[in-house]
Amino acid sequence: MRKEEPDDPFLLYALALEYHKIENSVRTEETFDQLLKNFPGYLPAYYQAASFYWEIQKFKKARSAFLKGIELAEKMADIKTKEELSNSFQNFLIDLDDL
């Protein structure tokens, strides 16, 4: 499907989630990186990507994804997503303080 519709960010997003599901961290990271680079306006990607980066302790990438997602959600006036990202970002910061 990706070959037929390379401009559909959802397909790349779904692929990243599938890689994560089968615990292929390298491919998951590559796919989220590609998704955020090529489709920076695809809001659903930010929460999942940030959470994944946090999970694999790529804290700089996680922080960036959280902040860009919060900024995008604000621009799109998506209050619910902004709150979800903001809350998760606060938990992320607390987690970093505990390290």
C-alpha cells in the first residue's frame, strides 16, 4: 500500500506502530523519523513517536517530538491533543528528573 500511496502519512504511521508491535526498535525509530520529517503536519504521529523515543531513552528526540506536537496542536486548535501531549510531556520531564 505504501508503494501505491507514498504521500499518505497514515500508512507510514501504521507501519511504525506495526514495527513497534513486533519489537523492531530500529525499524520503528527509522519509520517515525521518516514520518516526522516528511509529514510534519501529521499530528497523530507526535504522541506515538515521542512516547516511543522516550521508551528507548532517546530523550532529545522525545522532547523535540513532544514540543513540536504541542505547537502543532495549538496551531490546529486541537485542544484535546494539545492537553494529551502536554500531560505526557510533563510526565516525561518528571521521569527525567528521577534519573
